[in-house]
Amino acid sequence: MLAVAGIATMATATTATAAPKAAAYNGACGSGYRVVNSVPVTGKGTVYLTYSAKTGKNCVVTVRNKAGKAVQMSAYVTATNGSSPWVYDSGKYTAYAGPVYLPGKGICVDWGGSIESVAVSVSGSNCGRFAAGVVTHH
């Protein structure tokens, strides 16, 4: 019985590692930027909102779960209060879209991204340390 249990455990571990890995933040925003929020692009990747206390800027990058042939992608950010225009990057990319930057000290931001036909956006987030915002899947 112990041998069978050991085999079952190994099979479970193998199945778990076969699942697609979520995209990790790739550091595209540069040194000093740390991830302050993220949202999955269902089954395709993750959009990361980063912030640099040194520069006072937010940065958004959309990262695919697995790099491959170029597909339509985007990354975007703006001030929730309308005090800035949308800053965006859109095109066909193999691994990620962005980075896009916006001065964000003391303001709420709307941000998001897309991979192929799956898009996600977050409204009114990161006004303060724990403001998660409202996520909208398109």
C-alpha cells in the first residue's frame, strides 16, 4: 500500500507541474520598480502595475505566460481623475507589451492590458497602499 501511495503522490506532482505557469514580472520597467498590483489576463498572461518611490512613477507591462509568435498585445495606464492622457503601448509582440510610465505620486490610476482577444482593466487603484481598484474583464 505504501508503494501505491508513493506513486499516486508522484503522479499528482507531475500533473501539477504540467499546468501552464503564470507569467512572472520580467523587470521590464527597470531598476527600482516593484510590483504593487497585478491582474491575470485569463489563460494568457498577467498585467503588472509597478511603482518606483524614487521616481514617483507607475509603470505597466503585460507579460505572456509563454513567449511565442507575435500576437496583438497592449499595456496602458492613466490617472483616474483625468489629469493625464492615456499612456499606452499596443502592437504585435512575442513576450510582452510595455513598459508604459505615468507619474503616479498621490493619484489613483486606471491601468490594464490585453493579449489577443482577452483584455483586462483596473479602475481607481493604488490611490494608497492598499487600494486594489475594480477589475473589469473584457
